[in-house]
Amino acid sequence: MDLPELTEARAPHVTDRFPARRERFLEELERFLAAPGLRIREPQKLCRRPPHAAPGSRGVARGQALFNTLPIAITDVSGINDDFNVKTVMGTCTTCHDTPHAGNHSVPTPLDIGVADPPVAHAAGGDGVHNRFGLPVADMPVYVLRRNGTVDDLKLVTDPGRALITGKWKDVGRFKGPILRALAGRAPYFHNGSAASLLDVVNFYDARFALGLTPQQKLDLVAFLRTL
Ligand code: HEC
């Protein structure tokens, strides 16, 4: 379609000061609008829903519900199960990410959820790259730490964690629960960046706590985490 050109359209404020130009602009505008076949698009509405939540934001709400209520049997977490001497604590994501509007752990209790676990060697049935919860950690050092006064009380970790600060054996491999705000803008995740994406984070938790999440539930959790 051959449309007349709007020469002054880009600077209407200038035309205010020059009446002749203004006249010409308005004439052009009239011709432009009268052109056959011209269709003016509806002005686009500003939409605050983030694009990743499309085609509906229900996934975010479902993900939020999972984050708040999906039962997680917390076992073998150093800092919870050993310190309180309970084999299993029934909780949710919010047991450890419990600060309202921030998502970090509200108490200074570093935990070992297995992120610093070393790769599983071929001899042990692994691929030498991923740890037992599926995080790729082959490019990290493995520290073999021996408890003072013992011969074979050993811990293997890719990062001694809190123990570097306190010097305590029980703090080996423990890390604080971080703030979860603005996650979408700062991949990779965990203290060592071993989760490249939020889906990798969710897959880690699925493996670590045997959650049995469906593919849809994983996407919903990711959709929710992306909005924080
Ligand atoms: C038993 C406590 C615990 C539970 C339960 C838990 N988290 Fe975490 N979370 C942690 C700790 C501790 C870290 C830090 C680990 C690290 O970096 O070594 C963490 C880290 C994260 C991170 C990475 C943040 C960053 O900035 O790198 C995300 C995302 C996250 N958790 C989401 C979740 C979701 C989703 C759930 C529920 C499916 C969940 N967490 C359940 C303790 C927990």
C-alpha cells in the first residue's frame, strides 16, 4: 500500500511554534488518515505480566502453592537432622527459605543439603562429573578433610563451607540459605554455580528429597521462582 509520508510527524512540538508547518502537518495527517486501506492498530496495553509467565500466570500461582505447601521429607541435612537428632523433619521449601518477601533462611543456620558433594566416581557407578544429586561438579577441587584426633573420620567436599569460618567439623559442607529475590537475573545458582538454570535447581531438589515432581510441577516451580 502506498501511504503518503508524514514529514513532520516526528516533531509535532516544533510545528507548534511554526504555524505554516503546523498547517502542512495537519493536512498531511488528514491525507494519511484518509488513505484507503489504512488500519490503525489498537494501542498496545502495557502488560506487567512477565513474558515467561505466558500463556497464563496460573503456573506462577501453582508454583507458589508448591513452594509453600509441597511436603518435603527433610533427611540427612546437616544442620537440621543431626543438630536436632531427628531422622526426618516434614517441611516445605519454606522451612529453609522462610523469610517473608526475601526467601532466605531467617535464622543463622548454615545447612548441608548436598550441593558440595563431590562427583561420583566411575568405580562407584557414577560418571565422574555429577554428584549424587545430579549437579555437575567435576571442575571443582575435592577436599578430603579428616576430623582432628581420628584416623579415618573423613569428609569429601568440593567446598568446606562454613567450617572455613568456624573451624568446626560439623560445619563442613554447610551453607546458608540464600535470599531468593531476583533469581531470574542471576544464574547460575547455588554457592558454586553448579545449577546452570532454575530448572537445574528444581531437578536437584527433586533428586535430593525424592519429590517425584511431574514435568508440569517443575515448570510451575520455575515460573514462580522467576517472578521473585
Ligand atoms: C533443608 C533446607 C532447604 C529446603 C527444604 C530447600 N532449600 Fe533451597 N536452599 C537451601 C540452602 C542451604 C541453599 C544454599 C545451598 C548452597 O548454595 O550450597 C539453598 C539454595 C536455593 C536456591 C539457590 C539460590 C541462589 O541464589 O543460588 C534456590 C533457587 C532454592 N534454594 C530454591 C528452593 C526450592 C524451590 C525449594 C523447594 C523445592 C527449596 N529451595 C528447598 C536450603 C533449602
